[in-house]
Amino acid sequence: MPGRMPKGKGGSANPKVLGRLIKMLMEFFPFMVPLTVVCILFSSIVSAIPDMYIQQVIKLITDALEGGWSWEDTSAQLIPKMVTLVVLYLLALAAVTLYTQLMAFITQGFLDKMRQSMFRKMQNLPLRYFDTHKHGDIMSTYTNDTDALRQLISQALPTLLRAGTVVIVVFGIMIYYSLWLTLFTVVGVVAIMFASGKMGGGSAKYFIRQQQSVGKAEGYIQEMMNGQKVIKVFNHEKKAQAEFDKINEELCSDAYRANAYANTLGPVVMNIGNILYVLLAVIGGALVLIGMKNPSIYSLVMAAKDPAFKGLLDVSIVVAFLNMTKQFTGNVNQVAQQINAVVMALAGAERIFAIMDAEPEPDNGYVKLVNAEIAADGTITETERHTGHWAWKHPHQADGTVTYTKLEGDVMLDHVDFGYVPEKTVLHDVCVYAKPGQKIAFVGSTGAGKTTITNLINRFYDIADGKIRYDGININKIVKSDLRRSLGIVLQETNLFTGTVMDNIRYGKLDATDEECIAAAKLAGADDFITRLPGGYDTELTGNGANLSQGQRQLIAIARAAVADPPVMIMDEATSSIDTRTEAIVAAGMDKLMEGRTVFVIAHRLSTVRNSDVIMVLDHGSIIERGSHDQLIAKKGQYYKLYTGAFELE
């Protein structure tokens, strides 16, 4: 369904994503990641062995009491063990300090690189991708999904590695000391795993749903923020609130279920561990008492060669074993608690990878736009400096030669068919011939295909059939960035960026001087109102230029196109947001801007199109009439009806 971000099969995260994340971590930080892992493993192992020292200390003291107390002999064995333990703890503290600092650097560095990769890939995606995906969902990958990755890398993975290491080491020590008591502990662990599987699975499912609901809510909020004027004009506040309440209720429900499972899992697992601890204390204490009251049984068990019975009646082992059981179950609980974080992060990573793996905008062009020097005899020479002349550099693979074609703005659409989706054709057999310096106007009702034609010239979309030639060159052969650099476009929907007025004008040509930007503003008729702004050209614009009128925003957009000085201009309803008086002011500047250029005009106002060299009337994706204003009026066809029927072509 368009607009929904991809997810794992069956609504769950894809486990293969974890391997990809780890591989990327190793690629980004080939030395830091292994060092961090070593530090975590070392600190985990050190934290797992104190119970061995406790057992040895208790054993040492009990043996000393039974054989006669001697402080000298006892301290000679006790002090080295205590010193060794202190040294290990100090080293573990250093390891913990190092890996926490490393993890902070790795986490933020990884997220920085991921956001860079996402944004870089987003710049290379075709417009079709943004037509079929909600912008709020895409935005959610930069916020919620990257935050889930942060929790995975900074918390979940280190915790899993640390707790998993402790579990393995402690389990090995437990088996060494007492196989029977270990088997009893395993029964409790199986119960913990069963509870984790039941509750963790439900929790993970709803955490993924929660993530998707957050993206949906953010998308709706963004849409409502952009449409606040429309909402207020039509008194749609209550309806918008009701729709948001519904979306928010879904989010609340999913979040409640997710956290209800998660919050229940911790206490359940912890109390299973506590019950296991109590049972082991009772059983171990009972066995020790049996051994103490029955020396014959004690001697028989201690003399047994079978290691399975080792430690059953030894108080030092029972005490140490209880501590190890607590540590064992506690770390199993930590592992269980990270299930949700891992599942959420993997689901988020899959959404991120869906963007990073999306098909980029195809560009097989090899014809480039270069600065050119043109001699008196017409010879074209490529140059590094800007001369005001451009040429298409066309390498020929067959013989290895290179030819140069002057950029003049000759555009031809030859029997073009196009559809945004294969099953629905929007343009049918469209032919357009625009000679350099001509002004071509497209008129027709909404949905006739006027804007679609200009989108095809820019190669925002690729045609299904036919050819589009630019200065005689198939535009499929031209590098897209160079093609678009030769085209100036002013859209009906104006987009201004956060920054100064000067920055927004310079957006059309990043290396333009202030003087060039001011000249472009004067050409567009924008200089008058800009100089009356509080900061003039240095006035800060925010919120898509919300502090300007719609007409002023459009004038800045026209100036932005003018400073690029392209040979071909596309004016898609460029003056639709400008009042009649302002349009008259702009008209002279627009004529200068269009002078000597090939211009494609889409407009409703007859004053904009009547002086065009060729006017093309479109209806349902086909050109039904073409000619000058006078020719079309004389035909008394569709254009005549539009002209005589209303002031607006709609």
C-alpha cells in the first residue's frame, strides 16, 4: 500500500538485519569495535569469578577451624587471593570505563554515518518514491528508527554480550562445583525462558506496531501543520482533532500492550529467580545439615569419585552456589529484558535499509554540459572558465571521438507516451517542437497533462514510448544533473528554504555574487519589496517564507530561476499567486528574462499565453489544437471556447 514503510515478513523484524548492522559497525569502526568487545568480555569474566574466591575463602576458614586456627597460615593463603581479586576488579573497572567511552563514540558515530547515508540516498531517489511514500513515515526513520538503533548499539548489544558472557562463565563454574545443583537451576532457567518467550513475543509484536503507529501519527501531525490555514478557513479543527484522536488512540493502544507485556516480564522473571534461590537455599542447607549430623554419609559422599556428587554437602560450595544462582538468573533476566529493544531496533533498521536499498534514480547519461568558447567560424572549444557559453560534450563510444554541440535550447518531443503507472497512460502521442527563443504555451483543464510534459523534459519521470531530444540529443543520453542545470523552472507551489532572502535567490546558482542575485531580483520585480523588508536581502526566512505574502514568495522563486540564467525556462503557473497589479510589474522583467530563451509556459491567465509563439491545447493527455493566439481564435475550436467563455482557462 502506498505510503506505508516496508516491514519484516509477518509484521516482525528480519533477523538478518542484525548481521548487516554488525557488518556495518565493523566496516565503520574496524579497531574500536573489537577493542570494545574485548573490554566487555574481560569485565564480564571478572564479574563472574568472585564466587570462586568466596568459596575458596570459606573453605579455607572452615578447614582452619576444623584443623585448629592459625592466623599465620590462614593469612598467608588468604591475603594473596584478596590482592588478586582487588587487582582484577581494578582492571575490570578500567575496562568498563574504556568500553563505555568507546560505545558512546561508536554509537553516535554510527548514527551520524547512517543519517548521512540515508540523506545521501534520499537525494538520489526518483520523485516517484516521494509520490508513493508518506513524508511523515520517511521522517520517522530519521527520528524514531535511528533512536531505536541508538538503544540497540549503546545498550542492548553491550548488555547482551556482557550478560551472555556472565551466564556462560557462571554456568561452567556451577557445573564444576555441583552438577546436581546446576541441573536444578536449569529447571528454573527453562521456566524463565518459557515466560520470556511467551511475554517477550507478544511484547515485541506490539512494540513494532507502536513504532509504525508513531510514524503514522508524526505524518498526520506534519500534514496538519502544513495545512493549518486550510483547516482554519474551513473550520475543520474538530474534524482534524477527531482524526488525530483516532490515530493517537491506536498509538496509545499499541504502546499500552507493548509496555504491559514488557513491564510484566521483568517482575515475573525476577520472582522465578527468587523462588529458585530460596529452593536452592533450602535444598543446599538441608544437604549440609544431613552431612553434619551424619558423618558417615558425609565421608561416603566426599570420598565418591563421581563429580556429580561433588559439593552437595560442602557448605562453602553451597554458599558460593547460591550467589552464582542469583547472578546467573539475574543475567538471564537482563538478556530477556533486551528482547524488545533488539526487535524494535531491527524493525527500525529494516525501515532504514528500505530507504537505503530503494532503487536510485536511473542515470545512464554520458553527454555532459561544459563551458565553451565559440570562435567566429563556429568552432567550439571546451574551457574551464565560465564564458557565458555552454556546449554539450558528446563522446562517441564507437570511434572514441568527441563532438561538441552548442547549447541553444532546441527541444522536441516526438510521439511521446507516458503514464505514472503502467496501466494508466497520461500522455498519448504528444509531439512538441520548440525552437530556440520560442515561447510555447500549454493550456487545458486540470489533469490534461500540461505539467506532466514539463516533468518529462526535466526527466523527473521517464517516458514509456517516443523520444525527447534536446539540441538534437536524446535526453536519455544527457547526464541528469547537467540536463537540469540547463533548465530553469518556476513552479506554482513555491518552496523557500530556511535562510536569508539572498540565500534563497542564490539557490539557483550557488556561485552567484550578491550583485548577480540583486540583478536577478530586479529583473523579476522582487527588488522593491525586498529592500523594504526589515533586513533587506539579509532578512531571515523560516517556515517556507511564512512571513511573506504568497506573491512575494513567488517573486523570489522567479528571481531564483533568473539568477541561474538557463537557456530554457519552464514557467508552471509562475504568476498564479501574483495579483494583477503585481503581474503587470513583473511582466516587463519576465519578458527580459524570457528574451532569447526557449520558454514553456503553463498558465490560466490569457495575458500570459496570448503572446506565445505557439499555444498548445491539451485534453486528456492529447494535443488537440496548436497554433498562435490569432490562428486558434480563427479556428473557433476548444481554445476559442476557453477564451470567450471565461477570463481563466480553467
